[in-house]
Amino acid sequence: MPRKLPDQSKGRLSFSERRAVILAAASEVLAANGYEQASMREIAKASEVTTPVLYDHFRSKIDLYLAVVQHHAQELVVSWSDLPPTADFSELFKQRTKAFFSWIRQNEDGWRILFLDSPRDPVAIRAHQQVRDLAVEAVARLLETLPSAKMPGTVDAAGAYLAIAAHVTGAGNALATWWWDNREIPTETIVELNYELVWNGLGSFLGERMA
């Protein structure tokens, strides 16, 4: 879904409006080329500003990249947090799954940047890992609201929830990566497929068979 941006034809933009334009343009360039191949000159051109103006907003390409990653990660978190509460755990899982895949459908640039790009810069790598850790921790917190799982006696609950969350997010990301090349498949179909593959096994493990 195209992002609604300030109209640059109506005169000088404020600093925050110009920043929003730059972030949107940078998202398109970074999604298309990846961090390593994207250049500040190309991003400046897409933003309709000069390169010096771009550096007035961001000191370096890595600073701009981190701002873009943070922006899309926050949007993804908001897509989860805005969902209505429910006591039905299987419905809760399906809600979150639908929100995730709907976000991908509506934010293809963000998806490519957060989950498909493989930067070599150590700072960028850490930013990617932080996003993945955030996703795992969010799922772990969700799992903690479920009834007690049948944990092995040697595994503490906190560690087990993180391990399960890593498995759940990994499965979702793998399916989403495949879906990236098969987006003619409706979102609802992917959500149902993920539900059948992940929740039914997870629900059995948790002692909650709520299909």
C-alpha cells in the first residue's frame, strides 16, 4: 500500500516532513538494492533533495539505514499491539498471524528490509538481530499468557517459551519468504496454512487443542 507523504509541490517542507519523505524514498531504494548496493546519492535523488541536504538529516548511510529499520520495526509492532484482546488462545494466535502477513502484503519494502536483506556491515547486522529478538520476545510474552505447557523437567519456563517463540517465528518467516515469490496466494490462505502447520502442533504441546 503506497505511503501517504507530504505534497512537495505545495512549497517548502518542514524538517519532520522532509525526513518522512527521505525515509520513504530510502525504504524503496534499500528494498530494491539492499544496504550494500544502495547509495546516498541514489537515495537523495529519490527523495528529490541534494546529497548535502540528505546528510543534514542523516550523518551516514548506516544512520539512515538504522532509522529505516527502526521505523518499519515499530510499524510491525503497532500492527500487533492494535489488535483487540481475546481470551480464545487459538483466535489470538490467528489474529497475530493475520496481522503479520497482512503487514507484509501492505509493507513490501519494510518486509524486504527487515527480513530479506543480508547486510555485511556489523552495525546493520546487529540491527537486524535486534528486530528478530524483538519478534521472538513478543511471541514469548504471548505464549506466557497461555495455560501451562508440558515442559520437560530440565527446562525452565522462561527459556522454553523463548525456544518455542523462536521456532514459531522461524516457521512464520520461512513461510513468508516462500510467499514472497507466490503472492498470488491470498493472505487468508497463508494465514490458515500457518495456523494448521504451527498452532495445531503448538496447541497439542500446550494441552490446548482449540481448532
